[in-house]
Amino acid sequence: MELLSGAEMVVRALRDEGVKYIYGYPGGALLHVYDALFQQDEVEHILVRHEQAATHMADAYARATNKPGVALVTSGPGATNAITGIATAYMDSIPMIVITGQVMSFLIGEDAFQETDMLGISRPIVKHNFSVTRAEDIPSIIKKAFYIAQTGRPGPVVIDIPKDMTTPTERFPYEYPKSVKLRSYNPVTKGHSGQIRKAVDMLLAAKRPMIYTGGGIIMGDASAELTEFAHLLKYPVTNTIMGLGGFPGTDPQYVGWLGMHGSYESNMAMHHSDLILAIGARFDDRVTNAVDKFCPTARIIHVDIDPASISKTVQADVPIVGPAKAVLEEMIQLVKESKKRPDQDALDAWWKQIDEWRGRHGGRYRTDDSEMMKPQQVIEMLSKVTNGNAYVCSDVGQHQMFAAQYYKFNKPNRWINSGGLGTMGFGLPAAMGIKLNFPESDVVCVTGEGSIQMNIQELSTCKQYDIPVVIVCLNNQSLGMVRQWQDMNYESRHSQSYMNSLPDFIKLVESYGHVGMKVTKYSELEGAMREAFAMKDRLVFMDIYVDPFEHVYPMQVPRGSMRDMWLSKTERT
Amino acid sequence: MRHIISVLMENEPGALSRVVGLFSQRNFNIESLTVAPTDDSTLSRMTVMTTGDERVIEQITKQLNKLIDVVKVVDLSEGDHIERELMMIKFKANGQMRAEIKRTADIFRGQIIDITPNTYTVQLVGSSDKLDAFIASLGNASIMEVVRSGVSGIARGEKVLTI
Ligand SMILES: Cc1cc2nc3c(=O)[nH]c(=O)nc-3n(C[C@H](O)[C@H](O)[C@H](O)COP(=O)(O)OP(=O)(O)OC[C@H]3O[C@@H](n4cnc5c(N)ncnc54)[C@H](O)[C@@H]3O)c2cc1C
Ligand SMILES: Cc1ncc(C[n+]2csc(CCOP(=O)(O)OP(=O)(O)O)c2C)c(N)n1
Ligand SMILES: [Mg+2]
């Protein structure tokens, strides 16, 4: 057996896991590992400009592929800089491996130089974390970390490696484990058949059914099964913002996404439904609005791989613990075998009602009340220019909601956003992580002039590695989402939501060696956008000036039910 | 409602902090907590006494089960079980109080485990209620120090918590 140092084992184990890129930043505690990286060329390291970006790049790779991305950061400040990225992945259940350097094991606890208790700091925001106490355990720990990160409900795993575990002169026989078994961790592989049968019976008897799905469809690779199941029954489908693309956005059965800024028709349909089939969605407070007023007439079937997601905020009538894909396969089979059929008259009446709601709002916005370009127009153009096929990586704010509302996603894993944590600064590194791995695809970062400045230093990384993403900055010269809340709840007192002293983004990106375009008129938008996407080998930053007074609608009324919404600045349900 | 939750977990460094952290992170209550290794040195057994409505207790057991180091979880209060707590209590014991403490300890089947001319230390084992009752019944004595182990529990009958 080959003898390798701890540092070499880290790199070799990553290679044996099939890892092509890792994203990171060196420092004292990791120098042995960086030296081992230097001496091979199978695992390529991407040097970011801030560790937060390394974690978002790894995370976005995982969102696009459902395979864990890997970040490598040094001890102390390197590790703490990665915290926001780990929390971002944790909140959205994204598989990721973060390897953190640590001070020598015999110095731990002595407030050594660049020591932080990474296990302690990361504990509440990881699926699990490991500390290496014997160098020869490195391969098995890495194997376990990958296994834990991507099975069951996925999530980030941190591996903390003290520097003396990577000493080049201490070598050990290396073998990468073929399999792993943990007596305390046994993710479910299928749902309870009795419960599934009961659920199907209820579904076939429903009069106003709704299928409400979420991120679990995307990460559980169950989009095809969901689509088949929904088509079989002809029931309306909505999803959370995390589930976009899990069901085709242009399908007539799709009623838009739901929740705080969800479509009028999906929120109305949820509220009036008599049976909700929830799959891989966690009844988040951005979705339910006040839980005591949530869907008063509906019974709830809840399918989730994590039992703790079921009946956490809203009580389920039929809980089903299992992976979305396997449960849906079983449901499809049962529906096909069953002699019962949905009540066609009831279903027709239900669809008639939903179409009426669709007609009432249906995602309209006003273009006549201002000279300025509307952010919604920009996203609709983006959807058109990229034929709905781009990877859309969003930052956080109004622009995120507009992107989710007006870009039509027909495929899963194409909409990449930070939903649970809502991390401004996520968009650009996310787009980079994806472009690097999918160089032939259109990859766009939709951002705001606020968010982009949270990780703008990564333009330098893009230069170093030639990562030609397109950045669509909806420049409303304000922290628009904050400002909207201030307009609606604080009599327009714009406390600290105005971004004066913005940089000249064009000059800024040019100084990094990229292309900048400023767009102020709608008539110039399509041409400019087509030009930007045609420049395949350059990063293009589109600084697009949009109406700073625009709000995102619909918007649920705080503490109301799902049907209580503002539909514009003046209309309320 | 008061619940006694037993947890079997890997005897690994950090395992305890994961459980304790989970309780504070998720705003769950801990009334008492005991932990020690079992006959199998790779496993520790923890007993958590907590309070909460049904929904909260369900979340507690589900969230505990999710921790990778946790092997098994049972809510002992769901079935017949025995719970015990150990208390050591030191009294100022002069004059006629000496006899009264001794008498009360006997009634509660406590033992005097340390004596000085001015103090008695009593050891008492029982349910938490019994320990509370003992303290209450010696309300006029002067208590110098109380130390309680927290509740441990085990199911009655043939039911066991093992792997
Ligand atoms: C400014 C802002 C506004 C927002 N507004 C909205 C809004 O209006 N509407 C909205 O929907 N969201 C909104 N969000 C996002 C929101 O905060 C939540 O992130 C989101 O609603 C959660 O989506 P989800 O329920 O699909 O859960 P996710 O976080 O995607 O969780 C997935 C669930 O699926 C389960 N799961 C994972 N894998 C599987 C599998 N293989 N099989 C079965 N189950 C599985 C998991 O256990 C989990 O319960 C907003 C975010 C921001 C930042
Ligand atoms: C790191 C971080 N800090 C603060 C917030 C709170 N927040 C949410 S949206 C928003 C404004 C975003 O502004 P911008 O990027 O310009 O987007 P816009 O809403 O204007 O489209 C803020 C401050 C956040 N989500 N993330
Ligand atoms: Mg803005």
C-alpha cells in the first residue's frame, strides 16, 4: 500500500471522491495541504478572494448537480469567514464539505495564534462536523463526511484538521474506503406503503386538491416523477421558491410559486384547497403566513425525508417519511392500478376557479406609471434572450423575487438562490461555481447594486480563471427590499436603505479586466443583453437602471392567512 | 408536560455538546440532564428531563434522532417507567435538630453519610417529588448545601434501550 502524509491523504481522498475543483484560500494551518495540492494536478484549486466566496462556489456546484462541493479554508479568520457560507448551505439543506485548518492539536485550547473553536462555532449550522485526532483516520473521515453530506436530508459537513495531522514526514498506508456504515445514521430509502396507500385514496377523493412542493424535489432528483404524477391526476401544482423548476414553469398545470411574494392564484388556491399534498417542502413562515390561519379547509399529506420537517410548524394529517422520488414512484404506480378516478366535475370547477384567479392578477405589473425601466421587464427579457435555459444565480432582495417570478424555469437545478438564510453576496460566487463546472451553459448572476458589493472582490477571481458569467445588476440605487418594507410599514422613512456614493460599476469592472455595459432605456435592453450573452469569453457586467420606486407584489399581509395579500400599492384582497 | 427522554449516543468527544447545543439552539427546555458511559464503553446514556407540549416533545425526539452521534432515543414517559434521583443535603445540625433530621431521614429512607459536631449530610434516593417532599418536611432546619444528580430513568418490564 502506498504511504501518504495526512496532507496528501486529504488531496487523494478528494480525488477518489471524484472531486474536480475545490475552492479555497491558504493560510498557516493549511500549508502542508497546499503543498500537497501543488504537487498533483488532478484536483484543481480555485483561489477566491474571500473565504465566503469559496463556500458559495462549492454550495452552488452542489445546487446544480446534487453532489457535494468542497471548500478549503485555513484556521481562525479563514474558518470564521466561511461561516456565512456554511449557514447558507445549512438553511437550504445543501450538501457541502468544508475542510478547515486548525492549530496544532497540542495547542488547542491555549488561545494559540489563529485558533478558533471551529467545531463549536459551526455546530448549530452543520449536519455534522469532525475533528481529526489521528492522521490515519483522514480517509475514513472524508468518506463519512461525503456520505453524510449527500444522503438523507443533505447538509454541510465540516472537517477540522489540526496542522500536525498533515505533517509531510509522517506517512501512513493509504486506502480509500469503498463503503461506509454508521450504526447511528440510517437514512430512509422508501416511504411507509400503508401511509402512501392512504394518501393516494385521499388524493383520488379530493375536490380541490393542491400539490405543494419544494427544494426536496430538486435535491431529491424527483422532478420527472413529480411531473408524471401531476399529469396523471391533472391537479394544480405550486412550489416554494426553492422548488422552482421542479415542475415546468410553462406547464398549464403550474400556478406559480406560493408564499409571501408568491402568485395570487397559488396563494388563493392553497387557501381554498381541501387537500394539500406537500412534498419536500417545509412549511416555512415565508410560505404559510400566520400558521393558525393557514389553509383552514385543507387536510395535509406531508412527504419529507426528514421526520423533523413533518408537523414542525403545521400539523400533518398523513405523515410520510421518505425520499420524494421513491414515494412518488409508488404513488404513480398506485394511481395507475386504482380503479378510482378523480371527481371530474369537482376538478373542472376547481380549475375554473383557479383560472379566474389567474385572470385577476396573473403576474401583471404596471409599465405606464413611470418613464423608468421596470425590473420585471428586465427579467422577462432575460428569460427570452436565454430561452429559459440559463443557470440563474440570484442575490437577495427585490431583484431575487422578480427573477423568481418572471424567469420561466422548465428544468430543475437551474434556479440557484439563498432562500433560507437570504445571504446577500451569494449570487456572484454562486454563478462562478456553476460557470466553472458548466462552461458551455449560459450562467447569469441577477443581483442588486447592494448585494453585488458584498462579494465584488470575486471579479478578480473571475479574471484569474477566465470565468465569463453575465452579471445582470438591477440597479435601483437602493436597498430595495428594505425600502419596500419601510414604504409599507414605516411611512416611507428610508432609514439607511439608500445607497448613495455608488461606484461607477463600469469603470470598476473594467479595472478588473472585464466588460461593463450601462443600460438606462428599455429600447436598448434586448440588444445589449444579446450582445452580452454573445461575448462567450468575457465577463459582462450589465448595470441596468430600473425604477427605484417599484415594489414586489403580490405581498402577503403580515399575520394574515395565505389569501391576504397586497396586489399593488393600492389594491388589497 | 414533564417528559423523561433517554438517549443512547456514541461515547465520542463533542457528543454531549451537540445535544446540549441542540436544546439551546431550538429553544427547548432542560430541567435536568445526566450522562455517563454504559456497560458498552462505546456508548453513553443520557437522560434529559424536559417540559413541553406534545408538539415540542415530538420535535425534541425527532431533532435528537437527527444528530449523527445519537444512536437511539426514547421518551420514557410514554410508558411505565422508574425514575430516580440522588440527593446529598448538608444541614446545620445542633441540639434538638439533630434528632429531627435523623428521624425525618429515616422516614424517607435516607442515610446519614457524613457527620461533624455541627452538621449532618444526608443521602436520599427517589423520585424528584420525594426529594422535594424531604426538603419541604425539614423546612425549619437550616440547609447548608444541596446537590442533586438530576433524574435517571429506566423502563419497567422487559423493555430495554440498547442497540
Ligand atoms: C427575501 C426573501 C423572500 C422570500 N419569500 C419567499 C416566498 O414568498 N415564498 C417561498 O416559497 N419562499 C420564500 N423565500 C424562501 C424561504 O425563506 C424558504 O427558504 C423557502 O420557502 C423554503 O423552501 P422549501 O419549503 O422548499 O424548503 P427547503 O429549504 O428547500 O427544504 C427542503 C425540504 O425537503 C426535504 N427534503 C430534502 N431532500 C428530500 C428528498 N430527497 N425527499 C423528500 N424530502 C426531501 C427537506 O428535509 C426539507 O424539509 C424567501 C426568501 C427570501 C430571502
Ligand atoms: C448579508 C445580508 N445583510 C442584510 C440583509 C437584509 N436585506 C435583505 S434584502 C436587502 C437589500 C438588498 O439590496 P439590493 O441588493 O440592492 O437588492 P434590491 O432589493 O434593491 O433589488 C437587505 C439589506 C441580507 N439579506 N443579507
Ligand atoms: Mg438595489
